[in-house]
Amino acid sequence: EVQLVESGGGLVQPGGSLRLSCAASGFTFSNYWMSWVRQAPGKGLEWVANIKEDGSEKYYVDSVKGRFTISRDNAKNSLYLQMNSLRAEDTAVYYCVRHYYMDVWGKGTTVTVSS
Amino acid sequence: DIQMTQSPSSLSASVGDRVTITCRASQGISNYLAWFQQKPGKAPKSLIYAASNLQSGVPSKFSGSGSGTDFTLTISSLQPEDFATYYCQQYNSYPLTFGGGTKVEIK
């Protein structure tokens, strides 16, 4: 079964950091672009970042550039999102998603930025 | 950035109705468009990619069409499990962007 499982969310103060992880299984992880998508409470979907199969290309939404870093470890079938300088507006459920046309989604991990 | 505009933002329909949701891109995106269904408290589910290709396991009552700037998602006969919010997404260029969503409610 194709599966993506996120972890690492939690409550963090403004200016703090978190590292999200996504464990992939059931498919050849190294063959796929991977993405992070977030959804603020009661709001729509927002693409955050994605990364090429070999990690050689990375793209970010403007609002997180310079603060978030996407990475992957193909040997561990894992995707990561390092989030620094967190702001209240980063509060959201963060989804790990396969491919840029987003065919497989994890269940999400919740990040709350609040003092 | 490419803006994706969905209409309507919400609709009320009855079981058995044919429902059409429209998504318009602010510039041409060829057929690089996907559709998703999201139920409350759940992750989105992929329905369609490349504007008209059904994802594996998605029932054929869902269909997509369009190219360039104008796209539609059609549900041929609405069933109780179809009441949800639907999103379109373009993957023609960065940043990848979503429409604002269409909430399909029971009449």
C-alpha cells in the first residue's frame, strides 16, 4: 500500500523552529518529486515547497523562502521540511504529498505557532 | 503567479443531480491541472490529473475537461459521499497554486 506518514508537528513559539518528517512506503520513493502542502485552519490549500527526485531542484512559495528548507533522504525513503523563524501565519496542517500533481497525500501533521 | 479562480464557491444540490464546477486560470496552463476532493478533517484526495485523467480507483461519475485557461469538473450523479469541498490546482509553473475551493452541500 502506498503510504505517506508525517510527523514532527507541535506547538512552537514565534521565531522558533520545527523539523517535519515524512516516511514513505509502498512505492519507489526515489522516482518521484515530492511536495509539502499546508492548510491553515478553516482555509484552503497552499503549496509550500517541492523537491526533485534526486534533490537537485527545490522550489518554494515566496512566503517561506529563506525560512523553510525542503530535503530528502532517498536511502531512508524520507522527506523533510526544516522550518525556521516561524510566524503565526505558518500555523496549519502540513501534508506530505507525492508528485507535483499530488496523487498521494499523507494524513498531515499540525503545526501551531503561538506564544 | 497564476491565479486559479473556482466558481461557484459553494453550491447546494440534491442526490442524483449533475454538478459542474469551473476553474479558470489567469493565464494558459495547457492541461496541467488537477482536481481534489476534501472532506472535513481529512486529507485531500486526488481525483483527476492532466485535466481529464481519472486517478486509479476514482469512480467514473467524476470527469474533467478543459485546456488553456478554462476547466470543469463534473459529477454525473451526486451521491451522499460526494458532499465535500473540491479544489483545482495548476502545475504548469511555480508557484504551484490552488483554487479557493467549491463546497458542495446537501440541498
